[in-house]
Amino acid sequence: MSSTINVGGRLIDLSVPRIMGVLNITPDSFYAGSRLENETEILRRASEMLKSGADILDIGGYSSRPGADDITEEEELERVTGALRNLRREFPSAILSLDTFRSSIADICISEYGVDIINDISGGSLDSAMFGTIAKHNVPYIIMHMKGNPQNMQKNPFYEDIMTEIIRWFSEKKRELVLKGVKDIIIDPGFGFGKTIEHNFIMLNNLERFSILDLPVLAGLSRKSMIWKILGIGPEESLNGTTVLNTIALMKGISILRVHDVAEAVEAVRLVSRLQGS
């Protein structure tokens, strides 16, 4: 498995897992504690995350929670560009990832706002021009698996064999990207995106199987319903459960954790790394 990615000429070592902090520039993300709607809140949260040890900040202006409203490109772009401008000004060396499935927004934000990584929840499935845009700019690309779209993905998702189907899907997408010249690809199995709770736990229990793709793996488990529905609580009470599942994912070899709570994830990485190095 590749242990580095090239981020704007900087080689980022993934042999020790990295932490991606979530910055939701949306009014309706599933976890209320992650919603940021003004410049002061965005910069304060970003500063906290970076000081706590975040390696990457992931900025999103389109809520991808199940059943979320579909917004226009213009509205998504308006939400993220102000945040990106301010983040780049205040934290010039920070690695900024943009969470978008729209190639036009990716193109503008890489060109004009210095976005370093594109994080695409649809893996190119919702915009056929995305792979070409990634190849054009030669930036790392996080390709996530999602069955359907945010509006319908949780309406009775079905798989004959979820691991085989998703690995095959990633293999085909990897081939397309490599043929276009994309060099730095990270895969995200897409916990909660077109999967039942049972599907999510099957994936978590078999995360090491994704190593056959020879690509870094990102796990986004933070405060998701697979935690709080099992425990009979809500997203706000799901930090402990998140840490438990993040620890399992780390033990199974993932390279990046995408989280709302950076300090706790950093501690999990340090402890698991110590265990694995002992």
C-alpha cells in the first residue's frame, strides 16, 4: 500500500494515520455541533482543530446526511468560497480538502482558493467530469462509495455481497483514474452512505480486505447513526462510541480518520501506534 501522498509538492507520510477535521459550512448537517455558519465560528473551530493535531481540514458546503435538501451549485459555491478564502489567509500552510461531488466547484476552488485535496462522496458517479478535473489539477482524490445519492441512499439499500461489490467498484474506479493519470487516490468505503447498520458493521469488521486495492483507506465513522442507533442515544452523545469504532478502524490498518473531534482521535492514533510498535 502506498504510504505517502503528494499534496502540492509536500509528501505526506501515511505510515502513521492522519486526522482530517470536519468543517461543515452548512445549516443542516446531521450533527448539530459541527454546523458552522459565520466566519468567526469557522476560524475558531479550524484553529482548535489544528492546535489539537488535525493534519487536514475538510470543508463542505453541501449536507450529505440522509434525506438532505439538494442545493444549487451557486449556493454550494457561495458557502465554501468565503470559508476557503479566510482559512487560506489565516492558516496558509494548512492542508485544505474540499468535500464536493461537483467538478465545476472543485475546479474553481483548486484554481482560485488553493484547495489541496478533493473529497468526493459520489466517487465521480454524480458528475462525469470530476475525474478529468482531478487529472487536470493533479491533486489527491478521496473517492467514496455511495449507493444512490443523499436524497435516496438510505431507502432499502441492498447488496448480494457488500465487500465483494464495493471492492470491485473501487477496482474499476481506480483503473479509470490511473488511466487518466491520477496518482494519489484514497478510498473511503462510505459508512452510512447507502448502507444499513448491518452493512456498516460488516465493512468495519472487514476493513483490512480493502488492502487488496493497494490504496490508502479513509474511515468516516464520527458520530454516525451506526453508533447512536445501537446505543439508543443521539449524535451529541456519541463521542465515546466514535472513539471505540475509530480504534477498531486503526487496528485494521486505515490511513486517515475523518472526525468532528480531533483531540480524541489524535489520542487514539497515538495509543494504537504505540501498541502496534511495541
